Amino acid sequence: MSIKTILYAAMGMTVAATTAAMSSSPESDPIADFQNGWAGKALAMQRQLDLNEPMSQSSILGSHNTYNSEEYRTALRYIDPQQKHSIYDQLRLGARFLELDAHWTYKIDGFDWGNDILLCHSGIGQNFGDVHVGCSLADRRLSDGLEEVRRWLDENPAEVIILYIEDHVDGEHTRLWNTLNSKLGNKFYASGGCKSVPSDLSKADVLMSGKQVVLWKDKGCSSDSTMAGVAFSGLGDISRIWEDRTGIGAIGAFFNGTAVSRLEAADIEREFKAGRNLVNLDDITHDDGRLEAAVWSWDRNEPNNQGGDQDCAVQWENGRWDDDNCGNQYHFACESQDDGSWSLSTTTGAWTEGTAACAALAGNYTFSVPTSAGDNEALKAAKGGNTHVWLNYNDRLYEGNWQVPQGQGLFRELRDARSNLCLDVEWGNATNGTNVRLWTCNGDNAQKWVYDSANGYLRSALGKCLDNRGHQHDGGEIVIWDCVDSNNLRFDWVGQTIRNRHNHNFALDAFGTESGAQVGQWSHHGGANQRWYWGN
């Protein structure tokens, strides 16, 4: 038996005294501060930029052994944690790849005992009967972790994650599927059979099917036929790297003379620039500089709209981005629609001239913007000695609402759970102050919406945003308005409800069940007329 096996066995079967991790005061939320700071906003914007790109060409942050967190540590379990935060908070920090190790083993809960599917960091692979050596009888259930994932997904309906199940259930795949299905069943994007993730699968593909989760189960196909039709059996062309910061890893490295695999900020930056798709971190947190290292686009504290007239993006000499005056004269970033390579326009001009300048190049080029760290590096190399190059990325219409090239957005129906009718802008009128209502779903742009997670806007395909007009009373109007910088226009998803940021006690409410019924706001009561879901 190896040193690592012996150490894991000892740690799994020994009661160790631990000190509870100190937590922030109830009034503070450092993760929210991170989300609202430069790095958090830049990462959110990057996740919107690559919406339509294959995940095999994206730069994605994830966490390694997501469940093994000091947040759940007691004297009986997770005594060698790899994470600092809960599963839910790791998602808030930007993890879009989660790893859950599922073990079919003994569980004791009060006076109840028997087998269950637990989240366990065994690291050994040795069993004595139904006991998985290294697992604790007090480990959390898989269902507990999935509940956290479900909560976050419901609050972030425009986000997509990859969920990796490391299979140690001893063939109990029907039990595994029943657990997964009970918590996330309507969120899974179906694989269509036992196969790897397609190389061209994008987050937009997943969202357009009304789903949010790409499920990967290792160790081959599931013996449960339903699960086999949903879970992918491999990542395909999606490349992945992870680390091991556990104490047991350090001890094993000492005895074996090997280095512990650690990913520091410089490693993350290098891996993404080289084209790595997934970087899975231990101890993912907001204050060690590693999340900032995953920002490959905006330069630090950009965009800042200095002088009040900077609405168009440029790539600087160092490869990072700045917002600049759209009237300045620069070359344009032109992307080949045939092979994705980059070239510069032969002419310079104001930002609005980019489409024509790129179309004038020999070949099939279009004015574009990088969507991954590797993509951005390729443009940096192509621009030679030019210090400033225009990117097809702007917030000219509304400050802070950065628009990707036309056709890359994702607008969908927003349906009322009680009537199954669509949220509709009356008569398709894009005038400020137009009411919204329920109407029979017809595919018109008046019924197409997208949630902008970077700033909380619910944007209409008509070019306006949902607005509660500052009302904080039952029956308050909901209209459309220019997407200005105001909390009147910022909404948060809480479960399947939509709450204005002014006051979460009020929810978006359908006042009737027929076409033409007005939609406004009302005190949250949990009824189906306050629950919304995405359609086509």
C-alpha cells in the first residue's frame, strides 16, 4: 500500500479536532464586493462574449473537488479540504465547472444508517464491503450539493455550467440518476447517447434548448438507459488542467520526492493564453489574485469612460483592452470567417467605419472582437507594431451596457408559469414608458428578452430594458425604458421569480391569465403567476 493510500485511510477513519473557519460578519459580503468590482465585472463580460463560441474554444474557470470545502468541515468530515467556500459561493465567484465525487457507501444520520450516495474525497479507491476507505460516515449527501447548484442556477438563468460526476457508485447508476434528476432534471442538456461533448457545442446551444447544465460522468456509459441519454462520457476537445493543494498531497509529495501541483496566478494567465479551456482551482477565492489573472480582456480598472465620451473598445499594445473615443482613427480588428485568423484593415478610421474596412480586405473578413484568451493573443500577434486597434465591442447606446457584434446576443421568450403566455411589449412599441403584458407566444421581437448578468438588465430585442419606474408598492407598473444606469432597471432572479433590485419584497407579477393581461409588480407570495421561465 502506498504512502498516500495509508495517509488517506488514516485520515478517513480518524476523528480529528478542527477549528471552525472564521466567517465574515452577516453585514459583509466580500464575494458580492468582488462581483461588483473590476475583476468580477470583467469576468462576467467575458462570459457573455463567448456565449456563441464552442466551449472547446473558450476560457473557463472551474473548481477542483468542489464539495471538499472547509465550509462543511467538522471533526468528522472534510478534514483536508480543497476549497474555502461553499458550492454556491464558488459559483458566485465564477466557477463554471464543478466536480462532485459520488460514492455509494455507508452513511449515519442520527439513529438512521445505511448506504447513500455521498460527496467523499477518498483518493484511495479501496473498499471493504460497502465501506469506501477514506470516506466519512458523516460526509454530505450528493443531494445536498445539488441543492446548492439548483439554487444558483435558478438565480442565474442565463448561465451555463459543466457538472462533472466522478463515478464511485459501484454500478448504482439508477440511484445516481434518480438523485441527479430529482434536483436538476429539467436543467440537463441531453447528450443524445453515450458520447463526448461535441467540439462545436456552445453555451448558446444549451440555453436555446432551455437548459443550463452539461453533465459529464466518467468511467464510461451509465448502466441506466435514461442517464446514458443525458450524460456525456467525456469532454471531447475541451482541454482541462487542475491542481492539488491538500495536506495529504503535500505529505505524499514529501515522501515520494514529487512536486505538489499548484496553479498560481501566472500559471492561470499562461494556460489560458496558450488555449487551455478549463482551469480548475483548489481554494478558489476572491482575494489571492488568481481570479484576476483569468481576466484576459479589459486592462485593470477599464472600462472607465474617462471624460464621459469613451464608448468603443480598443486593444492596446499590451493586448489588454481600453474604452476610447469612438471618433479616434485606428486600424480595425478583422476576423476570417473561414479559419478564425486575424488581420488588420488596410485603412484607419472612426469606429463606425469598421464593418466596411474589414469587408474591403481580400477574403471573408468581418469586424470582430476576441472571445477567449487565446483568441486575444492571436490578434495581439497580428497587429504588429500598431498600439491601438478597434474591436467590435461598444456601449454607445447605454453606458456600461457593452454590445457584442449583431447576431451574437441571445434573446428568448420569457414565459409566465401559470398561463404559459409570453412577456410582451404592447404592440411592439419601443417608445419609453410602453407597458408590458402577457400575450400568445408568436416569436416576435416584442417577446424576446435576454438577462444581462453583468449589470442586472432584462433587455428587450427592441433595444430597451425592463423598468419598474421606482415603484415600491403592490400594483406598480412595469414598462420598457432606455437602458440607463439606474436600479429601476436592475432585476435579480430569486428562484424562478424576478425581483427589482430596489426591493426584493416585490416580484414581477402577471395580473391575469389571458392574452392582454397586464404585468406589473406585487408583493412576493410564491404563486405561479410570479414564476417565470425561458422559452424559445
